[in-house]
Amino acid sequence: MSFLVGLIAGLFGGLVGLGGGVVMIPLMIRFFGFHQHQAHGTSMAALVFTGLTGAATYALQGTVDPLAAALLAATAMLTARGGALYANSLPEWRLKRSFGIFIICVSIVLVLKPYYAQWSLSAAGWVWVAVLMVSGVFSGFFAGLMGVGGGSLMVPAMVLFLGFSQHLAQGSSLLAMAPAGAVGAYTHWRLGNVVAAIVPGLIMGIVIGTYGGGTLAHWLSEAALRGIFAVVLIAQGIRDIIKSRSLRPQPGRCANGPVP
């Protein structure tokens, strides 16, 4: 089962360049019974391999900018640990609600994806460097917090402000994901949020799925898939937000019952 979850997550990550965490986390909660913190930490550990495999696949097509990826990763590595620590400090209901809101936002990013190029700018010089490093700051924090790769922030920033093509932005974000994800994963592991037993199966599935998704992304129209993914993610996000309300402690009660 872990292989299948990894395969689905890798296919999604390689195809649309947003990492597979938004798919993998709900699947792990549903099929393995993980609590939200375990799902985020385990996803973060597995997504290091999504980044490596996906970046290698895009590099074969010449659609990776190593300098851009290095600048993104440099600041993302600094903030990924903070995101993981903050995630660990949140009660499960609040983390689940935050994840629900996050994946709804990701679905909006997917829907708007074809229109990025129409609004894009072409920064250069130090502005180019600054855009990448600032994007890395926010991407790293959200990656550690949400257990995802950070591509949902990196890709739009590169396309909108730097004039990157969609494929070049996706390939570069996948490469940046690996070192930043490693920092976040290590922090989650130290906090006890990584279920190591299923990681090998996830990695096997992710490697195969990401290679397949990255290959398909260069010759397959993804418009219909983006629409399907967006609908599924919105539905899952709404479900998580509703579920978080049932996990939230009721006023006047504590974990062991009514407050005397």
C-alpha cells in the first residue's frame, strides 16, 4: 500500500511540479490511520526523493536552472526547520484545518497555471536573485509546516516575476525541494513525526511515479488533469476543514471529560 501511495504522489509531483505531499498526506491519513503530524513528517521525508528524481527527469529535458534552484534552496533550508517546529507545536485540529486551507489554495494555483505567462515580468540582476531568495524563505517555511515540497510557491514566483517557462520553473523547484526537504524531514524525525517503516515503500513508488509524471509533463496536455486534481483537492480541503471542527476541544471540556 505504501508503494501505491508513493506512486500516486510521485506521478502528481512529476506531472504538475508541485510536489506530491498534497496527495500523499490525505492518503496516509486515510489508509494508514496516521495523525496529522505523522503524515506531514513522513511526507516530508519521502518528498526529498520526489525532488531528486523529478529534477533528474527534467534535467534530461534541459529544463532545470541549477543556479535558481541553489538560491531557492539556500534560504528554504534556513526556514524549513522553523516550519517543522511550528507544525509540531500546533494541535492536530489546527494543523488539519491549516492543511485544508492550504490545499484549496494549491488548487487555485493549479487552475491559474496557464495564465502565469500572460502576467509575467522578467526581473534581472540582483532583483532576480532577491526574488528567488525571498521565495525560498516562504517556500521553506510552508514546506516544513505542511509537509510538502514548496513548489506551489516557488513555481508561480519564477514564472510571474522571472519569466521562466512553466517546465523550467517546475524542474528548478523540484531540485530546490531536495535539500530544503531534507532539513524539514530531519527536524520532523527528531520530533518523532516520521514513520520510518513505510518510507522505503513510499520512496520506491515516488521514484517510479515521478519519473513517469516528469516524462509525461513534456508531451501530454495537462489541462484536464489539472481540472480533475483541482476538484479533488478542493473537496479534500473542505473535508479537512470540516473534520478539524470535530477534533477541536469543546469549550468547558478537557481531554478527560467536562471541567469540574
